Amino acid sequence: MEKPQESAPSASFSTSPRTQQQQKQITRLCPRYEHAMQILGKRWTGLLIASLLEGPRRFSELTATVGGLSDRVLSDRLRELEQEGLVERVVYPQIPVRVEYQLTEKGRALKPVIEAIHAWAERWIELPYAPSSCPPAATEMTTNSACAEGEGGDRQF
């Protein structure tokens, strides 16, 4: 039996070395960007940073602000953010000992990023419930947003 002949690739599918080089440059991501997305892309991290942008918080306040977050995961996220230099743990030597978490300068520098994500969400994300029933954590972050209608929408970060 005769083996079928393979056809040469057509010119429309071939790419020049320069085009191949451009494609490689497009698909390669900056290692710093990749690391930043690994940090910020973890579940709950963005919400914790948004909460801490309002000021220092105690562990229990963070748990209350970010609904559905377990104590163990909160502890892990805070430790990771502390290792990355975004959050600092402040211990007040009193009886009982008081511990607060606050953003460092590096963490506060994320404010425009968090605000940009919030603005994008306001424009593009539809809620499964009426805006007037937004959870309190969502309304605290908004400025003139649909979530904030009738619920203190003039608050800012």
C-alpha cells in the first residue's frame, strides 16, 4: 500500500522568524508581575487588603469584615502578606495583649489597584441581589456606587 504524501504547509500558516520572535515576546510574562498575581490572586487577599485600607484591624474585625473566611485561612493569609511586606502585625503590650494588623507602605501602595478593581466591578459585575441589599463590607468600600445606594455611598478608602 502506498503511503499518502504529506503536503507542505501553506504559506498562510507559516510564520517568519520575526513573527515567531514577536509571539514569544508577547507570551512571556514578567516574573515580577507573575509573583504579584500569585500574591494578589489568592482567595480573600484582595478583600483583606481592601479592609485594611480603611485602617488597622484586629483579627476578629477582619473575620467579621470578610464573611466566610475561616480563622485558619485568615491566619495563613495574614502571615503570607506579612512575609511579603504588605501587612505588619502590631502587638500592644497590655493586659490582655492586643494585636492589630495594618498595611505597610508597600501594602498601602495597592490602593489605586484595589480602587481600579472596584470601579471595574461596579461597571461590569452584576449582583445576584438588589443593590440596596449589598453586604456591609461591600458598601464600606464604595463611592457613589450601585452597592451604596441608600447605604452611605459617600465613604471612600
